[in-house]
Amino acid sequence: MKFGVIVFPGSNCDRDMMRALSDDLQQEVVALWHKDHDLSMFSREDCIVLPGGFSYGDYLRCGALARFSPMMEQVIEFANKGGKVFGVCNGFQILCEAGLLPGVLLQNENQKFVCKNVFVKSENTKNLIGRNVGDKVLKIPVAHGEGRYYADAATLATLNKNNQVVFRYCDANGEVHINSNPNGAINNIAGICNAGRNVFGMMPHPERASSKALNNIDGQHILQSFIYMN
């Protein structure tokens, strides 16, 4: 399979993601410029990745401008046909802005940029990431100023009913508690998927926890999900 990693102006995690996928996981990776229009080289078994960073400088609203890039038109079409799409941090914000995922990412509750390791646990095994991660508690870095996931009561009810919550913030023992929530996200939500379970978004950065040189490969469990669960 192939991974396509989109490069937006302001992306700063695209190279990290490419390295994690190509060097650590030995996968074929294709860099995709945001102004390109062609995803014909990718099949439904492949995966398009929207990396973290500050697309378009985060002007106006995080992800709001990147959502209208030519490549995103193709990503929306790809996702609507069942292709796998994965957004991390700013990529998660873009997917919400594009309507591929419900909810929104707001300014952190403490109104400060947060950059540290956090713990997350899979909510269920009803999606490809959850099936691969299982009941493992993963230590994954976060780095964001606007990562507070929010959705209204009706949307939250739908997410919970349909098992669309992929990750919740927790402590090292797997206990979901407000004290383990780095940004004030509602219900400690760290990642979700769409109803079709082919579009995924999360705030923590698995590509930053994928190298043995960093003494943390917990992120590989997440990235491997898209390889082994076709």
C-alpha cells in the first residue's frame, strides 16, 4: 500500500510523518503538494495523511484556509468513496473544517500552547485503530494551542452511540480523568472517526513517538493500523 502525505504551506510535521512511515515502518510514501489535483495513483487500500503544523499560518481559524486547497477537494472525494484518511493535529482541524469529521477544535482551555507527552487509550475495537491498539495505554506527544475538541450534545451522543470516539486522554494507568486532559477537550476526547470508519483524526502526534532513537515507539501501534487492517 501507499501513504500520501499532503504538504500545506505552514506544515511542519510532514517530514516527520514521512520519515516515520518510510524509515520506521518501511512503507511507500508520496509527498502531495496542496495545489495538486490528482489522487488517481491511490486506491481505497491506501491512506492519505494530513500532517500537523500551522497551515496558512493558522490565520483566520486553524484549518479553515487549508480546507479550500485544491488537494482537499480530491481528499473529500477520496474519503467519500471509502478511501482511508488520517489527520494529525492541524490535519485533524482541517478534517473538521472540511466536514469529513464532526465537531471542532477550539483554543486550549488554559489559553496556552501545550507541548508534552500525554497518555491516551483506545475507546473501543470498532475501528481499525482500536483493533490494532487494543487495550494498550499509549504515551504520545501533543503540541498545540487549539486542540480542545468540542461538539454539541447531539453530536456527542451520536459519536458515543456509533463508537466513533477513537481515543480519550488518560493517565499512565489508563484512567480517564480531567487531570489527564491537556487542553480541556470535552469528555477527554483525543481522537475520533467518521461514521464510515475510514476517516480518522487525533490531536496527539504518533509520528513523534515512532523511533527507537527517541525511546518511544508507541506511535507505531497507531500508524501500523492503516497497514495491517486493510
